[in-house]
Amino acid sequence: MNKRRIRGIVCACLLGLAYLPGIAQSSPGGKPDSIPVPVHVNVFSSSTSWPEPSVARENPVSPSHWILKCNPLIFIVGQVPVYLEHKLSKSYSLEGAVGLTFENYGKDALVDGKTLFQKASNVDQLAGFCGKVALRYYSRHTALSKVYWSPEFDFTDYRKDVTGVYMNSSGRYTGGKLRDQQDYADLRVILGFQNTENYDSDFCFDWYAGLGLRLGSESNVVPEEGNPNAILTKHADIISPTVSIGVKIGLGF
């Protein structure tokens, strides 16, 4: 057998092996199925979009520009104000408050020695006025949130009528009412922390402490010396230090 015949037989065998997979996959009718064509996919294409991993984000600063607040503890000194703070810029805000005043239970207990929430039968408590204005500076340029300091001015007016026997301008004792009134003007420096960004909503706490100076005038109705059944009015002008500490609860909008 010569070399050409051997080469022909080898080529025929190789061709038969190449077509065996097509014959094995042929349909029952004898017709071969279509031959699959490999497709190259570039999985590293720049157009391929991949899901970004979740990244924990810090709570954003509250987008509110106004915060309405109340001070649940200040009623101990007879004040019921409503506070409103407005964002002026990234670092500054303006806070104001107006409200009414009633019996100063703190003064009654600490200064006058009365039992807390005790009210004399001959006293008619009247509503007074209180107001405040403060310019706040937020040191981290996150107005309405985090650490701030503030100059603050407020005015407070307490008043009540005391019924009793007193000496009138003619020097005679008569029955009637005398006005008991205190007017205070305070100038303070406040350091505080307001955490609006720690909540999903615009709910916040405003913690503060301050020190300042009080100017005021007092007209106090007291028992007359030597005659405890009679009353009289003592007038005094005061200058004294004042301390402020507490917490406000607010809601932004």
C-alpha cells in the first residue's frame, strides 16, 4: 500500500471523527440539528452595570428652617413660653419666645420658704408676660444642629393681688388689695447642644446652660412689722447674677 493511499485513509478517518458529534445530535428525522456557535461575551465591558454595595450613610442635617419648641421644666418658675427658632444661614439662627407668667413656685420655695405649689387664700394670681430673643452661632456651620453659643436677652413680669388690711396714704388702716409685682430683665450667654440630626423625623432636644446678669425692680407685699395682721409694700431695685439650665423639646418644619 503506497503512501498516498495511507494518507487518504487517515484524512477520511479524521473527517469522520469530526462529524460524529453532529450525527449523534441529529433529530429523529435524520436531519442534524443546527450546530451551536460559541459566542464571546466580554464580562469586563465598561457598559456593564454592576449593583453598588450598600454604604452606611450618616444621618443628614435636618432640612428644616423653623423649629417650634416648648420648655416643660420652666413652669417651676411660673413661665409658659412658646419658642420659635429660624435658620438664617449655615452658621446662624434667631430664636424668639413669648408667653405668660404665673406663680413663681421656685422663688416661693427657695426664697420665701413656702411649700411648693402652696397658694394663700388672700392672693389672686394674675397673668404676666415673658419674652426672649437670642442670636445663635453654630460652631460647626450646621445651623439648627449640634453645638452653639448665644447671647440672650429676656424679660419677665410677675404680678398678683394680695388682699388684706394696710395703711393708706392718710395713715389709716383700710381693707383692700395691694399689687405684688416683679419685673426682670436678664442678659445671658448660653452654651448648648441641639441634636436635630439624630432622629428620622424633625423631633429634637435642645440642652442648654447659661450665666448672666439680672436687672430688676420688685414691689413685694409683706406683713407689716409689729402688726402681722396688716400688710405693706416694699420696693427694691436689684442687680444680681442669674443662672439658666434646662432642656427644650422641639419639632422642625
